[in-house]
Amino acid sequence: MDYAIPCNPCTSIYRKPTLNRQTTCPRSIARPSNVTKWRIKTTSELQTPVGVTDQAGSYSPSIPTHKVTVHDRQRGVVHQFLVPEDQYILHTAESQDITLPFACRHGCCTSCAVRVKSGQLRQPEALGISAELKSKGYALLCVGYPSSDLEVETQDEDEVYWLQFGRYFARGPIERDDYALELAMGDE
């Protein structure tokens, strides 16, 4: 078995190892002189490799791709990019150097929540928003797959969280029950 020793710029004793990422050292590759941009292909635990396969940004012809437009309200920018039907929107955006809000990457929080303006997406793993919010057009980019061309707008995380759980906390402050506290303390 042959082992290749990577060059110094590619390794560092201070860097944490990258997980699920296949990279190659630029010095160990004989690259053509007309290639000016290299992209790293990443692999998620749940999906096939993500990444632009060439400079034109083409994907496998057997998998349909859809144009996704994200209006980022917090940053005041609009992003447009192509996403294959079998890839998460957030993951594909990141592979194209597009920064979008996120936190857990598992569909459990509301940091990457968006409101769908037009188009369709699938989000079978979206546990962070209720079926009621999904029916009102809310979605999570970290676990969302495009089903058609899509236009979405980012939402304030606190606003979505309030829509999700506000009715449970809207009853007002909880009153202290000293008698129940005394009973609980007496059992110890």
C-alpha cells in the first residue's frame, strides 16, 4: 500500500481534521494551465457528493436541477443558484460559497427558516417546524430539497420560534405556589 505524504501548506498541526471531506493537495496534482478555479467536493453522511463538477457548474444530467432564489432579509442580499433535486439547499449553497443562516443542520431549530414565495420543496426531516407552519409556507433550508424552481425569503429566527411555540407561553407568567414548593421540599 502506497502512502502519500502531503505537502506543508495542506496540513497543519493546529488545524482540526476535516470530517467527511475528500481533498487533494494542489501541489500534488498536475493541473492544466487553463484551470483557474478549484472546488472541493464534500460528502454528507446522508447524501451523495455535493459540488460543482466543472467551471460551468454543471451537475449530473440524470438528476434535475432547479434555480433557487433566496432573499436574505438580514443581510439585504439576493442569492440565485442551482440545486439538484437530491441535494439539500443549504448544503449546495455552501458548496458554491454562498453564506446563509443556519445552526443545527439537522432540521431541529429555526435558524435557517424561510418563507416560500413561489415553488415547491420537500422537507421530510424538518422537525423544527410544525405541520401547521409548513402548510403556511415555512420551510427549513438545511433539510429542504427543491422540487421545482424556488423563491424563498429568510425569516427572523425569533419570529418563527414565536409562531411555533408562542401559544404555549402566551398564558402569562407562572405564579409561584409556595404550598407545592413546601411539599416538594419536605419529601427530600
